[in-house]
Amino acid sequence: MIKRTLGAALAATVLAFSAPAADAADYTIDSGHSFVQFKISHIGVSWMIGTFETVSGSFTYDSEAGPEGQSITVEIDTASVDTNHAERDKHLRSADFLNVDEFPTATFVSSGYEGDAEGGVMTGDLTLHGVTKAIAIDVKKVGEGKDPWGGYRAGFEGAVTITRKDYGMGYNLGPSSESMELFLFIEGTRN
Amino acid sequence: MWRSGKDHYGLVAIGFHWTIAVAFTGLVGLGAWMVGLTYYDPWYNDSLALHKAIGIVVLALALAKFGWKLADRKPGFGPEVRAYERAGATATHWILGALLVVLPVTGYLISTSEGAGIDVFGLFEVPAFFDVTAGTRDLAIHLHYYLAYGGIALVGIHAGAAFKHTFIDKGSTLIRMLIPRSRSNSVDQPEK
């Protein structure tokens, strides 16, 4: 009798600890609803917007867990760059810029987070064009909740400014186009 | 005069040959030059627009040339061209003819892969007819590159052979492609 109660209590304790740690907080990035975009000046007169169409990865989001409980890994297929202009995309894929044959994947792997459940700063390593640098992305939660198809989703947006030549892509596009903004719109389905 | 004869080329065949020769060679040169231009070169955008427009014109010229060739009489090789040289020459002509279609088509597929058409000198636009996948596009990029430089090497062989048959073999191969008249055996020497 005592043995059985102890066993049940133990099982309940294990469930209580394991459930939020593994299931509730781990998300897989939904490639169909995630976008990595960049915005760069066009000779100072306007903006050029580009998108990486193929984005994948996973993240852990636990609104109860505090800063240590949040992390993300994003993988970007560099050949999926699209700026709505065939020859420009060809140039962007070439060795002058992304060199997609040699560096087919760009990644962001978070290392820390400061902020609350609604937003903050996500630090981590961005590997782009074979160069890894620490960056700090301003992030904001967009929303979370049940989707109409039986799953649970959460979405975030992030923005960071990077300098092209830091990543070995210093091809001269003019003084106003040396840095560019990266925008990440990441949606995940809870595992 | 306009049509070819048994032993000479007509003015139309000669016109097609040299127009396409100049345009094709020019396109390869233009392509090699333009890919090295930097962002701030005045020709950075215009060179590509010109390359695409001329490419469409060459495709149209090549198709018209093939059509004309079907209807035209076919002058045989001159007596100075040996049997094995005839086989090589025929193969070269066929490959060059195929390149006149394959190169513009691969270029077209690259340029229209995002859905934009090709503007031809502001006169009209060739729309993007096909939905080009990334794999097809990358194949087209590689084909366009290697076939263009391979093609120009073949043009060199073709021209070298014409010179050989004209100056070494003392034939009329090159003269025939310049003068649209039957000149029997009296024109074996090139005009200086």
C-alpha cells in the first residue's frame, strides 16, 4: 500500500518535471511561415529588399523558465536568396557575395537571452559566408496559441544590423550600402 | 544572286552567315566583358540589357537562317576539302547551328527565371513563358557559360579551317562566303 502510493507519487513527480521541460517549450520552425529578409540601401535613394526563402531550425520558448530557458537555432539556405530579379540573385549567389557553392548554409545559434516573455535581446553566433560573429538580435514575441489544426504555435520577430565586410562580403555597392538590416520572422509549432 | 547555287552561296546565305558571325562573336565578347564590370561602371546595367536583346535577335536570325537553308540550294564542298575534313566540317556546322539555339535559350531561361520578360531594344518584350525551377536555372547557367566559351573555340576552328582551305589548299572556301557568284576555278587566289 505504502509502496504503491510512493510509486504513484514518484511517477507524478517525474511527469510534472519532464512535461514542461521537453514538450511544452520545444518548437520546430515552420518553414512555410518563417521568413528571413534583408533590407539594404540602393545607392542611398531607396531600399532593396531580399528574402531567403528556405529557413529551418528549432527553438525553445518557455514563458515560465526565465532567460535561461530560451534558445533558438536557425538555418538559412543561402541559395534560396530572392530579390525578385534573376540576374541580381545570380550575382548574390556568386563568389562576389554569398558564394553559395562553398557556403550553402548560414546559421544563427543563440547563446543567451535578456528580457522577458514578451521581448528582449537574443545574443548568439551568426555564421554567414563562412564567418562567425557574435550578434545581438532585438526580439519581440508576436503571439502564441492554438492553431485551427490541432497544434500549438508561437511566433517571434527579430531585427539586427550587420556590416557586410565583417562577413567577407565587401563588394563595393557604395557608401550607403555597407551595412544592412536583417529581419527574422520566425514561427514554430510546438513539438 | 539571292539563292545559293551548286557551287556558290547566295546573298541571303552570306548575309545570314556574317550577321550571325558578328553577333555571336560579339555576344560572347560582351558576355565575358560584362560579368567583370563593377557596380559603378556606367555599363553595369546596359551591357546586360544589350546582351539579352542581341541574344533574342540572334535566336530569331538563327531560326530564319535554318528556314532559309531548308528552302535554299545546297552548295557542296569545294574540291580542296578532303573527305575526312568534310566530316569534321559538317559536324562543326551542326554543333554551331545547335549552339545558336541552345545559347539564347539557356540565357533566356536564366533571365526569365524570376518571371520577368526580356526587353528587346525597347521595341517589344519576350515574356517569361516557363516556370523555371532553381535546378533548371542552375543547369542553364552552367550550360550558358561552358557552351559560350566552347562555342567560341569552335568558331576559331571553323574560321581556321576556312583559312586553311583557302590559303593552304588554294581553294575558294572563304571567297565563296564573301562573293555571291559562281566564279568557277578562276578565283582560287584571294583578293588583296
